[in-house]
Amino acid sequence: MDLLIAQINTDLRSSDALRQSSALLQALQQCAAGRDVSALARTAATEILSAPSSAVCKRLALDLLRALPLPPDLLDPLLLTSLRSDLSFPDPDVAASSIASFPSLPSHLLPSLLSSAQADIAAALSSPAESLRLAAVTSLSSLLPRDDLALMCSTNPSLMAHATTWWGRLAELALDSADAVSAGAFEALARLFQELEGRRMSRLAGDKLVDGEGALAVRAQWAADAIDFIWSRRNMLIARTMVMPVESFRVTVYPLVHAAKMVASGVVNTLRRIAKPGDTTIADSVESSAEKLVGVSDIVSHLLPFLSSLDPPLVFEVGINMLALADVPGGKPEWASAAIIAILTLWDRQEFSSMRETIVRAVATNLHLLDLGMQVSLFKRLLQMVRNLRAESDRMHALACICRTALCVDLFAKESVRRGQKPVPGTDVISLFEDVRVKEDLNSVTSKNLFREELVASLVESCFQLSLPLPELKNSGTESRVIGALAYGTGYGALNWTEPALDVVEVCRPCVLWDCNGRTYAIDCYLKLLVRLCHIYDTRGGVKTIKAGASQDQILNETRLRNLQLQLIRDLREVHTPRISSRLIWAISEHFDLEGLDPLLADDPEDPLNIIISNMHKILFNTDSSATTSNRIQDVQAVLICAQRLGARNARAGQLLSKELEEFRASTSADSVTKHQSRYVLQVIKYVTNHPDNRWVGVGDATGDYPFSHHKLTVQFSEASAAQDRKLEGLVHKAIRELWRPNPSQLTLLQTKGIGALHKELPKACTLTGSCDPCYIEAYHLADPTDGRITLHLKILNLTELELNRVDIRVGLSGALYYMDGFSRTVRHLRNLVSQSKVA
């Protein structure tokens, strides 16, 4: 290899153009093969670029330097002068190669080079040679959107003026007669918009830099100017794109659609204010709503025929952008319907099979843009498509979108019926489970497919999100369309969410019978929602009457919950594991109306109270399963708590449970701890029986909380099911949070809170001092974000003065922190020390 490089160096130093070109070609071949030929960079720069050479040799040398990492000592004024002089080389291909080298230069060299070469760059953009115009457009489209250049423009007015002129020229070149140049200009505008909107395009030199206020204003001004140009020349641009080759048409779609969306939604006015924050002369655009709607409709009519193209990427690009236009003020559901139908036709296309996740994500995310009839018709098909996705995160996101839309559609349909409109069939949540395969999975006890657990967990977590106060959204967009139109616009009330939630707990009832190989997350979610609904409707007090002031809807819902509780009590005999059985017993007995039971059926084995107590007996005397698989200790504790609260609420329950607990204390199934706890429960029941007015000693009001969790300490229980539960919980919570409470984008923060929203405050350390016991424990926690582990560091210090920094407990990916006994004692001790220091 050394001999080859020496030979190439010798040929480059010769004055023979043929030998030089052959040597450069050989160097390019070695570079393309992955071999290190960086030793040739200096020779190529000094012997070819800085000396008189042929056009072919200069082009090859520039190509070689672009392919090699340039050493710092090579970037001297001589090389920059050579690049600068080659811009005016008679051969346009050499000038094109020279200007194409600009993006590979370091940031600190760009301001002087661009300022000195601004006349040549302007000449290149207006050159009659197509290759030179294309090279200038390609180079500037890679260079101008970069973070480092935006930062330099914010502090260099001269460079800012030149860059603004170049952006204006790039926008004009979208109308260039050459197809390649026009496509390159469209692509440059798309990069500018994507860099400002998503902050994910730049992968060049400056993509690690942090935007300042000036750089953001610079980008906003460029984007606003480009949007104004595209909107004012939209008819000419549409006509230009119609005569472009099909393979180049795809890059023209996004700039047209983005500009129309910014104008129709009014965001372009915000960009103008960001560009010039102190200028009070900036007024909103004067276009009327009708003119904006006509402009958007023109672009939709332009794109619509391409939905039937034979090129799958083009169909997808056009469909996605039409969905964006359907979401602006004045958008029509017909536009979304046509786009989604076209995107769904790609599902069975063999050449597009690797993009199925993208298809489902696009359709599910924009499902709310359709009318009710089409939403309902897509539910069943979408569930089957989601079921077949490989990536779990894609499944979770699609399920979150489907569940949210199904709940909002259910709310909308019920409110429409209340207002006297004709009900739309299939709009209730139960319609999600009408598919044969989904229904079979739901009613099957054992299933190897995790999809049913993901569906139930997503549906329940979506119900909880619907119960929370929804954010007030001032700007148009996806969130305001689905939540604003389907929730606030339909008289959304504090308890309206409970009606679709009732449908959910009714249709998902078979999940308590599942055998999930130790996984409990989906069932815990279901029982948590059931407990919340029972607490809201106060099922412990029985079904209310009209005389008591209850409405017809309230009576109907309480009756449905009462019937569901009775059905779950009958299902207790078929529950697969003691873990689920004990939790189901707690969820039912805590909120069941014991006073409404028929006293004549007290000896009937089918009496609900007798069924509950017989199943409690099974759990107390169950010795077959080991503690590592079912954690019998926790199950027995749950049953004993249920016994105390049941026995304190009802006299007959107290008598029956007293017999069970006496028998349990005398058996070998009870250890010393449970025997002591059983004796305590018996004393409470006996006291409440003798003092009926003091029932509060044994039982309090129902709180609606579900005290159980699917989490296990991995140190104690190294079970695969626990890890799968934590993983599923993390995926579901992430998808739900991103959909219902997304982190606002940079542009959204600027629209709502101004430029100050981008300035983050540094964390502050709070130190507490005070006198206490000279021996204390100092502790801090470290959280590993990759696997959610939390490490506790303890240090015993012997000092006379307490200096305790704020204990920072960070919660890992699992979303919860559980202390071992020694850990919790330590934390309690620390809290006592902190409280003492505050008092001091």
C-alpha cells in the first residue's frame, strides 16, 4: 500500500495531465474500497488545486478531497484561495465541484469564505449551465439549514443578508426550467421547514449545537419568507410540478403542503413575530378565510390524482401530506378519507411490505379526521393490522390512537343521542371486540399472544386519561381536533367519561379468568378501573332511587355495575390463580352492597357473600403454590384485610369470617405473623359486633384506590413475568403519554409562552442544617435510565452538626419505587432528621 501511495504521489507531481488524472482515478478507487489514502490530500491540494491544471484533474482532485478527512494544517489560506478561484473557472463543471466542497469545510472557515465568494455563488445560481446551478443548489441546501450557520448568521449581519438573498434565490429556482434544479430547490425548502418544525434533519457539522434566540429568529425569518413566496406563487409552482418526472415529483409535495398549512393555520404570523420580536408594525396576513380555503383546496385538487399512482412511496407521501391539510381549519373529512384509503391499499403491496408499521402509525394517528361512519368501519380492520405488527412500540402507539378515538367516538355518539339525533350503529366501545379473533382471544383462558393484554391495558389507561382534566388548547392541530371536537364540543362533563368506561369494564370482564403465566399488569389495570367506577357511583350504598334524587342515567349505570359485581362474584370459582383471586375479592368486597342481600338466602351456596367467603377460605388454606410464583404471603395479607373490613361492615359476614379465622389460626397453614394478625382481626370484629356504632374502628369509607401492584422486587423475585409486566407498563404509559399529554414542540412553546419558554432553569441544591443526634445517615440515590435500576448509597457520619442535602429520589422507567424494610426505615429516619432540622 505504501508503494502504491508513493507511486500515486509521483504521478501527481508530474506535469503530465494524463498521468495526474490516472493517479487521481486510482486514488478514488482505493478510497471507495475503504483504504486509507489521506496521505495524498496535501499533494492533491498543492499540485493540482493550487497550480494550473486541466479541468478534469481539478474535478477529480476536488472529488478526492471531499472524500478524505482533511487535516487541520491543510486548511490554510492557500487551499481556500484555490477553492475561491475555482468558482470562476471557465469550465462550469470545475466550478460546480468547487462549490460542492463548501459543506465539508469546518464552521470557522465558512463566514469569510462565503462572504468573499458571495458574488460567485450568486453567479452560479444564475448560471446558464445546468450542472453549475444544480451544484450550487445542492451545496446551499446542505449548508444553509445547518445549526452552526444559523448561529453565525445571528451574529454576522453581512452573512445574514447574503444567506437571506440565497434563500430567496433558492425559492425562485423551484420554477427553474431544469427538472433536476427545480427538484433540488424544492428539497432545500423542505429541509428548511423540517429543521424548524422537527429539529431532526441536520446530521452535519453543527447538529449538536443548541439554538439561541438569535438563531431561532434567523430560521423563522427564512421560513416565513419561503412560505410567503410559495403561497403567492402556488399556482405557478403547481403548474411547474405537473411537468416534472414522476420520480422527482415526490420532493415537491411537502413544501407546497407545509406552506399552505402554515398560512391556513396562522402560524406564519407567529414566525414573523419570532423573526422580529420587537417590531410592532407586523400585522397578520390579509388573506381572508375564503382565500385560504380556496388555496388549500387547489393544492388538494392538485395532489388528489397522485393517490392512484403506481409508485408506493409517492402514494404514501401524497397521502400523509393530504392528511396534514385535512387537519387545518376548513379541512374536510373527504380529504382524509381519500388519503387513508390510498395508504391502506399499500398494505398488500409486496414492495412496500417493510413499511407496514409506518402505514398503521399514519392511519391510526389520523383516525380522528374521518367521519364517524368510516372510523367505525376501520376499527376492526385496524385491530387486525396492529395485531400483526412486529415492533411493540408501534403496536402500543397504534392501540393508544385506536382506543382514544373509540372512547371519543363513544362520547360523541352518546351525546348526540341525548340531543335527539339518530344513533349511529357500531359507535360504542364494545364494537372493538366484535371481531371473531379478538373475541376468541378475550374469552380464552390461555393464550400465548400478548395482544389481548396490550389491548385491555391500553383501553383502561385511555379511560383514566379521559377522566383527567383535558388541557385547554388554543391552536389548531391534531390534539385540538380530537379532544376539542369530540369532548369539549359535546358538553364534556365530569362524569361523562364513566359511560364508555362502564362499557370497557363490562366487555373486558373475561380478563380476570386469564392465565397469563404470572403476568398481572392488564388484570391490575382492569380491577383499578372497576374500583374507581364503584367508588364514583358509591355501589357500597346500593342502587339509588328517583326519590333519593338519582337520575335515570345514574340508576341505569349503578344497576349495570351491580350486575357486573354479581357476575364477577360468580366468576371467582373459575379464577386461575390465588393472586388474581385475592385481588378480585378485595375489589368486589370493598364496594359491594352487603345490606342489599336477601336474608332468606343466607344458607344458599349461591349467595354472593357465601361465594366470597368460600373463596377466601381457599386462599387461606392454599399450600400448593410456592412463594416465588404466587407470593402466598401477600395473598393471605389481602384476604385478612378483606376479612376485617367485611366483618366490620356486616354482622352476618362477621359471624362467618370469625369461624374461618379461628379455623385458620388453629391450622398449620398459618405462620406466627398471620396468626397474630388473625387474632387482631378477630378482636376488631368482636368489638364492632358489641359496639355497632363504632364500626369505623374496623372499616372506613371506600377511597377508590387500588392498593395492589404488579411490581416485584427483582432482588427477591427473579421472574420473567415480572420483567414482562414492567416492560408492558413502560410501553403502554409511554404511548398514552405521548398521545394524550405530548411534550410541546419548540414552535408550540414559542406560540404560547414566547421566547422565554426555551430557557431552562438549572437545578438548585437545597441544604438543610440543624442540631440532632451526632450519628446520622447520609443517603443519595442514582437512577439508571437504561434499565430503571435505582441505587441507594448510604454513609454513616459522626458529626455534631447536620448538613443534609436534599434527598433526590428519581423514579426509573418502571414508574414506581418500592422500598425494602431496611430501606424504608432509613428513609423514615432521614425524614425525621429533615423535619427536626426544619424545626430547628
